[in-house]
Amino acid sequence: AEYDGSIVTMDIPLTPFTTKAVFNSAGGKPATTNITELSGSPYVLPSPNPTRAGYVFNGWWTSGTAGEAVTAETIVTNYLAHTLYAHWLKAYTLTARNAAIIGYASPAAILQGMTVFITASDLSASHQVFAGWTVSPSTANLGDAFNASSASTPLTMPAANVSITATY
């Protein structure tokens, strides 16, 4: 038989494959989770998310330091066993005394650079008048919008634990 130069096309269905994904929590707990994934399907992510004291979970990624985000909508395309890495954001503690952190219970874990609003407690019934805020450490930069003489003010979280007290 001789080849006549004709082009022949065929549809060959691909059989889904399974692969192992190792979820490395990068310092969190549990340390690792192994899940068998099916190609062509969305990832099955560990549930619940890992935890790490002093940090907020920021998702699963293809690399420990950068990479691409992997979500429950990401389709498995990797044929080989592979590792996905937890990314974390550092949280700092904001403690408010004689005041409220709007939307949070005090003390609250707040991400560096995040702006929250604080409001002094209303002590007018006991004839006390708001006099200002005392901040510790006193060197903490709470952002340009922070107003030390206003009973309600935005505060931008620095890269440090902060205690703020309404004084009367």
C-alpha cells in the first residue's frame, strides 16, 4: 500500500486522568492535604481553609512566592502530581479601649494598609467629654486621614500591633 497524500482527520476522545495535588499550607495548619483531582474538572480545594496564627489566608497558588492563583473555578490541566501553596497576609492586632472598631470586635486582626473606622464610646451620660486619642506605640503612623481630636476617625493599620484609647 502506498500513501496517496490524502489528509485524514479523526476525533480521538481524551480520557480524563487523575492526578495528585498536594496542598502545602506554608506554615499553616494542617501542614499538607493530598487530594486526587480529575483532569478537565475544577479543583477540589481543601475545606476548611488552613489557619495560621497572625495571618489571613490569601488562597492557593502554583508557587510558594508568586505563581498563579488556583480557585474552585480553575480547571485541572496538570498531568503530573503537583504542589499548590497557601499564600498568607500578615495581620496586626488593633486594640480599642473606650471605643469601637466599626465592624470588628476588639481586639481585631487587621491587615497592614487596611483602613478601619474607630469611634469613641459615648460617655456623655456620665458628663465626660471626648478629649482625644492616646496611641501606643506613640510612633505608629495611622495614616493621613487619622484625626487625633475627632471622636470618629479613619485609621490605616501600620505594620505593628496598635492600642488606641479614647480619653475623656
